[in-house]
Amino acid sequence: MFQVASRPAHHHGAVPEPLNLSMSHYQSPVAQKLNIPRRLARPTFSEPSRDSIARIDPALASVPLEYIRKMLAGNANQMITALSLLTIPNSLPCAHLPPTLDAPVRPSSQMPDLSSFPTHVLAILSSRSSSSTPTVASFTDKASLPASATMPLYPVSALVLAAHCSLLPPLPQGLPSNGRRATLTLPVIPLTVPSPETFALLHAYLHTMRPDTLLASLLPGIASSIPQMSAASSSAGSGKLVYVSQFSSERLLRLAHALAGAAFQRGGPQGAMGGLMAHVKLINGLWQNVCALGVFDAELWGVMDLAWEVVLAAMTQVAENR
């Protein structure tokens, strides 16, 4: 039930390490009963391809990955602004999926640099029925899907994906800019992932590097209790746990208590556990995509671990108070 469809998880050689939380020693009888893993397994570590990065920007061929990631994180606000200026549909039927999309760019008095704009559009498909690794599918594969199938679209930066996703094959070369910004022509690339439903979470994190926003998305019932990340505490690209390190075991237990209370309030005694299982599925879906694409950002893994701990502890509280 909780296996990565496209890339098996291994416990040895795992990077980054699981959170060292003093509350992690407890055994959750609820998790055992429902066959939920006590911890999120780590896949074998692998580095992103230097060749993939060099193909996108030859000037970065010998630049350390950590520096590239920090540079991208520092440009996150510009990328968000650039994205807000584009007009791209949220989804398209498979039958109408074109090889490229012309995305109009709205005029702005503070136009971001061209490098901040997306280079491709991903059309997300499910790989659950396939044993293959996530890959760029050919457009001939559209014929195997119902013509009415609708695929969500995500504008992406090829450099962001290349710098973070070690198991993602290189995207096809982007189209050269015509020097005008009235319209951008972006290649549309079908991509299979284990959990299309949660891809938006990973897409947003990789382009913004905001662990606080991700944690709030994983625990929406208590989003108002999640502390925001200060600019000074950003650890983007550093391989260090900065945001997550502020959560003591006592703080996690308070969050678990709040989450259990929110679940009772929404679903009552009979529906509370079902509401928490929805959180389990959400985190598990994100974990599957992270493993399948080979993302090893320490803060990302820390947030997933933290959310997992909170949800399992909340499930234990709900079970004990039934």
C-alpha cells in the first residue's frame, strides 16, 4: 500500500537522515494495526546529473550544486512573479494536448529577467499502472488514454528540476527566445509520477523552497498553528535542517493534539480517524513523488518526517479517546 510504484525505497545508504526526535521511540498501535510504516523510508542517495545542468546552462557546468540551489532559491520571488504574469490553462484534455503552448505575458512595470520565466510545461500522468521510472513520455502515448482524460499542467523551470531531481530524465531542449516577451512558447512534456494528486505540493516547494508553506499544506487543519519561516532562517540549498529544527518534541505533541481536535471537530468520533487517514495519504503521495524523482533536499525530508510524526501521534490520540 505504501510502496513507491516506480522506484523501490531502501533503508541503507539513506540521505538525508530521519529526524532525531525524542518522541520517535514510541510505537503507534494504530499505525501497526493499519499497516502504516512507522517512518518514511529513504531511497538510495543519488546526485543530479551535471550533464543535464550543463545542457541547460553551460556556464554552470563546474558550479557546485549547493551554490546553484542557493541561487535558484534566491530567485524564487522573481520566478513566482514571472509565473503570475503568464496565462496558462490549469489543465487540458488529452485529446487537445499540443506539443507547445503559447503563453501570453502580461505587461508589468517590474518585469522579471527572462531567466525567471518557466521553460517548459509538464502535463502530469499517473505511473501507478507502470513499473517504469518517471520519464518524459512521447506524445504517441496519448493514444492509449481516453480522449476525455484531463491532465493538470504545471509551468516549470528546467534548471530547477535538473538541480533537484536526480532521477528525472533531461527535459527536451527548450525553445529559443525570440527576444520578445509578449508571448512565450513553452514545450508541453507529459510526465508520469506515482501521485499526480500531490504533485502540486512538490512543484510549489521546488520553485519556492518554503518549508513552512509545505508543512501547512500537509497539515491544513492546523495551518494557522504552523510558524512561518523568517528570511534569516532560510536553509534553501544548504542541505541543513533549519526551519524543522525549531520543532521540539513537546511542540510536535501540541500540534498532534490540535490536529486530533480538529479531526474530531470536523468528523466527530466516527469520522476523525478517516480525516487523519486523508493526511496519511497526502504525505504518502508526496513521499512517493519525492522518491520517484530523486529529490534529496534535507528540509523537504524534514518537513515530511515532521508531518508524519504529527499525524501518527494524532491518530494515537484519536484512538485512545474513542
